[in-house]
Amino acid sequence: MRITLGLALALALAASTARADDLDDAIAKVLCPGPVEHANESDPCDSQEILAKATVAAAATVPTHDDEVPPAPPAPPDPSVKPKYELGPGPHWQRELDARFGSATVDGAPIDYKLGVAIAGGLRFDRLTVLGEYAIAGVGYQGPFDASAARGALPEGDTDGIMHRFGLTGRVAFARGDTEPSVGNPGVDGTLWLEAGAGEEIIDWDKGGALHRPDLALGIGVTGGYRTGHGNRGGIVLGFRVLFAERTDLDQTSATCSAPCTEATRPAAWGDRSYLFDLGITFGD
């Protein structure tokens, strides 16, 4: 091996210093130190034979496929290192079931908002969550009520009813933290979020009449959850929401002062406000 490498190095050095037309003689001088006037086929120091022999010798030193060392087999996995789940940015399904309580008003008058239940479902895209929602709650109205002032919708007196709400909400996480789950070790996460949405309220009064009105929603909340793997995520949701609903009794009203004021104005068209608290569970993937 060493003789072959030295021979190749000497050939390269001699070839770099020789002229192009004396290349054959330069090769012969390296392998046949004796003087050579001209190499021919019968000459044992023929340059073509020398070059062929050098090529064969160099090829013999190249390792063949059979001589290659096979790669080492991969190391077995360490049982103490548990693999992580690749969660990805989404989308992920999210579902919620909430208990809802708080206060509400109808056409400026407070109503008794009894315990409600809300269900929601949608998709979570990293920090953005889009949810469709349905909520139902018991409500109560306390009279007297002037039927002639509102199209004769309700008789005078107290009445109960059922409030339905259909809505669409967008939720953005502005702060969050989590740990990566692995097999046998659930990951935990916490999220602070803001939300905005719109919906339609329908109140069916027990003594007759129905009230339809649109609303806008703004809210803030926190979600604490855990994940044990793909398709298995759960947690608790706590939120506060304000609903701004359109009043239905202002079609014929004029500017007025409802309290001490310096200028009379019309009542706010979206002056019915509901203050609601949600406490529930969330689950998804």
C-alpha cells in the first residue's frame, strides 16, 4: 500500500514538471531509472505497459463492496426516555359544556336569569378558537307591564319563560403555557383568552308572547387543561361575558333625560346588557 501511494505521488510530480510531448519518457524515468531513448512494445520499460501496470496496482488498492464494514445496528430505545406526542398546530376539535348564571335585562327592565346551560363546539387553530354555541336558561319577568306600550305583547303581571340563544364566538389566546405530554405523563396547559361574538336570543314567555333580539358578546376567561395523548384532552373553563342586546321598545321614543342631564338624548338602542359567568368543562383532541 505504501509503495503504491509513493508511486502515484512520484508519477504526479513527474507529470507536472514534464512537457506534454515528454510525458511517456517522464513515466518511464520514474519506473525505470536507467536511460531510455524511446519506449517500444518489446521494451520492458514501455511507458504504456508501465501506465497499465500502475493503473492495475492502484485499482487493487480500492476496497471492494465485500471488503466494506457493515454499518452498526441502531441502538435500542432507552426505556427511561418516554416518546413525546406530536400535537401540531391544528386544527383540533374542542367542545365545552358550561353552567351559566348571572343577570339580564329586557327593554331596560331587569329580569330574573335563572341557571342556564350552554354547549359549544368548534375548531382550535393554535391561538384562535372558533365555537358555535347554544344556550338555554329559565327567566322570569316581574310586572306590572303596560301592554299598550309594547304592541300588546304581554298582559300585566308576572310571567316566566325560556330563553334560547344561538351564537358564534371567536376566541383568541393572548397568554398561555404548557408542558409536553409523553406516554404515561400527561401534559398540562393554561390559557388566558379574549372572545367576541354575535348571536340571536329568543324568549318564549309562559303566559304568551315571544321576544326575538340580536346581541353582541364580549368576554374574557381562562382554561386549564391536561392532555394524555392524541384525541384525549380535557380541562376546566371559567369565563365572564357581557351581552349587548337590542331593545325592542324604542321605535316611537324621543330624546329624553332618564336622570339628571344637560342634554336630552334617545335611549341607547343596544342598552340591554346581560352579565354572565360560565363555569364548565372542555374536552377534545
